[in-house]
Amino acid sequence: MRALAHRMVDDAITYLQTVRERPVSQPVTDAIAQRFDAAAPQLPSGADAAYREFSETILPYPMRNIHPRLWAWYMGNGTVFGALAEFMAAVMNPNLGGGNHVANLVEGQVVNWTNEMIGLPREASGLLVSGGSMANFVGLAVARNSKAGYDVREQGANAAGKRLTICTSSEAHSSIQKAVELLGMGSLSLRTVPASADYTIDLAAVAQMIAADRHAGWLPICIVGKTGTINTGAIDDLNALADLCQRENL
């Protein structure tokens, strides 16, 4: 296993060193795709055979984001040190659900450093999640639980007889609607206003939407701002949104 591990690291470094020598895109062929329709194996194949299969059927067909000439999407290529860090994290394989071990302290340190970098107080809490979509889900869950006016965890969403509403612009990421639906609020609870000419959220339209929802007997709880939309990279005026939320108790 030690020899295989050294071989894999050498192959990985070489693969990244020579990335410019390969085309940006190599589509998956029908023959390769058909290999993933095979039945589950009845016997183990061994580590060497598994790595050989990886080298032949997986490594040559990446999502293209590691290539320096991939300009079509937002994804970065990662780093070698990040890959090695993931390897060591997998070696430790911690469970952060509790216990007296150091991984919990690492997560707390990262949260504290992030607070420091973006200007939040040290006592602000947080947790590390799998990515932006799950971060949006957790953030909206916090908004729902704290602004509903009753115990949502005990009674469920919209139990107070008022539809809880969340306002954002037409440039919001699709994960916002998915989160609203998964949180049991229903897609009707997501209130969308057209973006401004510069693709940022229209603050006047948001204020009008909040007033209209309250007049209809609904309960606005949250505004979703964006720090770089997927389509254009536009950044909403977060300070103005914060002031609006403070005035409207959102």
C-alpha cells in the first residue's frame, strides 16, 4: 500500500504538471460510459486493479476545471496542497458530532478566523458545510427559525397560519429556491423581484414586495443578498440590505 500511495502521488503531480499538454475537453466515450453500467462485482479486485481502472476510466475525463484554459464556468482548479490536506483529513476521518478531539477545535478556529476576516464579532457562531448550496440552506433555516415568531422545530413551517416569505432578486442562485422548498415553506414563499440594470437587487422593489406581503397577511422573514451572482458576478449593496433588514425586522 505504501508503494501504491507513492505511485499515486507521483502520478497526480505529473498529471497536474502536464495539464497544458492535454486538450481542455475530452468527452466521455460510449465505450467508457458503458463500463459504468456493469453489475456490482462479486469478488474484490485488489488495490492495484482498482487504481488501474481509475487511471483508465476516470482520471482522463475530468470536469475540465483543472485546465488553465477553462473559462466557461466559475469553478477553480484546487491546489496540490489542498489535495494533500484532504488526504490527511481522510486518514484521520473525524466525526465532528462531538467528543474530545482536535477536529472540533480546528472547525472553531476556522470560524473565528473567518469572523475576523469579514468583520463579524468573535462570539458569532458558525459551522463548516459541504459547499455554497448547503450554506444557503443552513442560513435560510436560521432565518426561518429565528423570525417565524414561534417554535418552528416543534410546530413545523407555516404553523402560525401565516406564510413565511423570503425575498430575493431574479439573479439568485437556484439553491435558494431548493432550500426554501426543502425547508417545507413551499416555492410560493420565495418572492422574487427583477434585478436592476446592473444585475444587483432592486432595493425599492424589495421594499414594495415586503409591504405587499404584509398587506396580504404574510410574514416576510428574510432578504437574500448576493456577493457575486453566478450569471454576472454582480454584488448587491449588502450595507443597504442590512439597513433595510434592520428597519423591517428581517
